[in-house]
Amino acid sequence: MFGYALIVCACSIGKRPDIRVIVGDYKVENTNTYKSGRSEMVCIVYDKLTGSPIENAAVRVIEQDIAGFTNLDGVYKVDIPVGKHSLKVIHAGNTPIETKPISFEINTSTTVKFELGTTMIICH
């Protein structure tokens, strides 16, 4: 489910490519009370360049065997074990992003907002 593609492009002879990288970011937005005895993770994924939600972004909890895809609104929700977990988000056309460990506590719902960046190659 998680892989990378090598994209090769060529500029015309004598043209130099201009590579622009828009760096993605994430932040833990809020933590709310949730069902007793559980911890919920809510990931919201946006494109940093356009601000639009990203549908079908792959979200993975690295330390667990938990993964899924965002819906039309860029949202992926799942119950996860209590503890510290790193997340990885990948979407075709965007730069992948991996978090530092985030603490997920019992009886809480934690929202993590991702802004995925891009790498553009422009020939002048």
C-alpha cells in the first residue's frame, strides 16, 4: 500500500530545470473527550498549495498494523491503541510526511492536521 514512484522528466536541450519544493507540515490540533476506554485518531489531510482536502491519501500508524485512506473531505478516523505513535501520510502528487511520536491517551479523540507539500519541476 505504501510505495514511491520515480518520476523522470526532461527539459529541452539548453533549458535548465527549476525545482521548487513546497514543504508539508502537520500539527496536533485538539484533543476531546471520547468513548470510555478508547483512543480515537482523526487525521485531516489538505494540499498545502491549494488548501483543498485530499481524498484517498494513505494514512498509516507506523508502530501498529493500522492504515486506511481519507474520504472525500480528506478525513480518516480510527480507534487506535493508547500510547505514542508516529503517522505517515502519502498521496500521489504530494510529498510524503511522517510525524514525530504523538501521544494518544485513553478516553480522548486526537485530531492531527496534515498539509502535504509538493515538488514541482519547471523547465524554463
